[in-house]
Amino acid sequence: MSSLTIDLKDCKTVLEFLDTVIKTLKLQPFYGTNLEVLGKTLSSLEKYGFAFPLRLELLNTKQYQEKCPTGWKIFLKLLQKAQEEYDLKKMKFEYKIME
């Protein structure tokens, strides 16, 4: 299984969060314009050359969860939606959150 680690230790705002995720995924900045665009991107990573099965590991999330609780909740819903969409495509996608 391919694995990507996204370290959120320096994220205090939604913009810092989006920037960190997009840089880690090595995608063009416009894929992280906002949480909705990021969600669509996460649901179609196979189009950007990512190998499946794929696992996202999110590290040091506590600060971002505390500073941006609404953004964090939206992101979690986007991850769940992405997982459901990959299930429909019969592609294995999972994520693990580590505070």
C-alpha cells in the first residue's frame, strides 16, 4: 500500500492547512483553492498519478483541530466522502489521524 504523510504541525489557519496538504501531495496550488476543491481533488487522486491502494496519514492534527474546528470537521467529511467514492470505484483508500 502506498502511503503519504501530511504533517499539520504548523497549521493554524485554513489557508496554512490547504497549502500544507497541496504541497505534500505535490499538486498545483489551484487544487487547494478552498476545502471544496481540495475534497474533489482528494476524491480523484488516481487522475494525478497516485498509486492505489493509498493511505493518507495525518500527523500533528491537534493544533489545527483546536484553531479551526469548523475547517477540520469539513475536512473529515471530505475524507469520508473520498473514501466512499473510492469504494464505488473498487479502489482501496484509507486515512489515519494522529494527534
